[in-house]
Amino acid sequence: MPTVPTIQLNDGNAIPQLGLGVWQVPPEQTAPTVLAAIAAGYTLIDTAQGYHNEEGVGAGIRAAGVDRSRLFVTSKLRTRDQRFDDALRSFEGSLGRLGLDYLDMFLIHWPVPGQDLYVEAWRALVRLQEEGRVRSIGVSNFLPEHIERIVAASGVRPAVNQIELHPEFQQRDVRGFHARHGIAIECYSPLGSGAVLDNSVLAEIAARHERSPAQVALRWHLQQGLIVIPKTIHAERLRQNIDVFDFELGAADMQRLAGLDRPDGRQNSNPASYNDIW
């Protein structure tokens, strides 16, 4: 079983560098997927209130029967609950659906700038961390200006910002900001929602290493110190996605993959204009 390295966070906690994301996993398939992932060696499980599958994550964890301390469980605050008291109540709902006493990490899912409540939500997360209900707190889909604002208001930096990042959308313009502020980047859609798997450069590098294109893309993330949470419901791909710690991409490979970045490579919503309430 692979041993997944960890990334040290700015709050003193450590997060596994590779985990399972359950975005778009149907609720009825979530428990068996989480159970299979834990059996394959995954310890980081990433869900969200808006995925409507927290119950399945909790059921999969209970079915696995592993020591809770071995797992790193993350959920995210839905956009309609960003007022302070709503965020506290919403967090308790996540704990109840997951069947857990605490979370390893809780994130604000989107800043929703049109609503202008994300600073209030951040203060609620700071309170939850102070009370020991959650060990690490962070954000998702936040731009640098959003992060600067919550830090100025609270004096507390997010441990993590979870953003879309993959070889065709490398987010180089914001990665320096995160490095300077000691904020770890966690990458969702690391395979570009499947789009990068058809890239001929990725396919050629994968064939030379006798690996799948997905394994090469994930290895590219890992070698840059990024956290990555690929999603799959297939047992064989679960095993393949975590089997990426016994090979290395050379400098020439990394340089070629760096050249895949595209200005139109984003596959998901733009945080600057995403204002959906759910």
C-alpha cells in the first residue's frame, strides 16, 4: 500500500498530499467509493455541503473501521450560510451528517463577492478552530484580494486555498502569492475534468514512463509541492491514482508539461464572477 507524504500547513498541522475528492460522486455511490479508497491507502477525503454526499462519506468511513486519527476529513461551507451564526450552525450540520466529532479541515467553498459575506464566514471558521471543533481552516476558489481581506480582518491566514489547477490551467499568476504567505494550494479537477487526458504531450510522456496520462498529471502536481484530490468512482483508477510515488518526472518532462498552460484552460467557474447561492 503506498505511503502518501504530507504537506506541513502554516497552523502546525499536516495534510496528506494526495487524497480523494468526491465532487460529483452520486450519494448512493459515495460510501462504497470512500470504503474502497481507504482500503487502497487514501487517508484524505474531501467533501462539501454542496456535494450532498457527506452522509455517504461518513458511512464509508464507518464501514472502513479505521482509527479516526488516521484520516484527514475536509468539508466546505455552502454559499447560503456565510453569515456568522449561519456558518456555525451549518458546520454542526456537517458534523452530524458525517457522524464525526471534529473535522480536520473546513473551508469556505466560494467567496461569492456579490454577497459580500465571506469575511463574516471567515470569522466563524476562526471561532470554530479556537473552540477545537476543526483543526485547520481554509478557503476554496479565493483570489488573492479575497485572502488579503480576510487576513486583514482577522489576523488569521488560511492554511489552504483549494483551487482548480491542472497542466492546462496552471495558475502561475497566483502561486507566488500563496508561497509568499505560506498558504498551501490544494488542486481540484487536477485532470481538468478529464480534458487533459487527451493531450498528446501528456500521452507521450506517459507512454515513455509506462504510466497512464492521469498518473503523469498527478505526479506533475506532486513534484511541485501541490496537494491533489482526484475524483473517481472506479476501484482500478482509485488504485492507479495513488500509485504515483515510485517514479519521477525528469526536468525535460516538467518543462514540456509547463508548456501546456492555456489562458482558456479553466474548466470550472471563475471565482471573480461566481455568485450562485445554494
